[in-house]
Amino acid sequence: MQGIEPDESVLRGEALAESEDRVRSFPAGALPTQPAARFAALFAARRRWAAADILPYLQGVQASADEDDMCGSIVFQSV
């Protein structure tokens, strides 16, 4: 449509930008709720994540006492 500027922020947690003019559906609600399985799905979809891109996919995920140790070893890296 003419005069409408696209805004990527409305797609956070719902889609991933694959290139400047291409996005694909990737809804956070369709990912596993267990942290280890969710991280596996996230990093299967994209090898490297910017913090702003991954944060919507981490909201609401809580680790159990057993998973706390695993989460402590995860390191986020700026891209």
C-alpha cells in the first residue's frame, strides 16, 4: 500500500526477518515451553541472535530448579 511504512517491531515474537524484504512466520506461542527445548528450537532456526530479536521468545519462560544450573551456563553474545 502506498504511504505505509513497514514496522518490524510489530512482528517481534511472531516472525523472523530473513532478509530486508523477506520474513517468515515464527510465533513464540508455537515453541516448546520447557527452556532447554525452546533454546534448541531457537538455535535450530537461527544460529546467532541479536538480543533484541531473541528477547520476545524468552519472555514468560521459567526454569525449574533442575534447569537453573543449565541456564547459568548460557552466554549471550552481541552481534
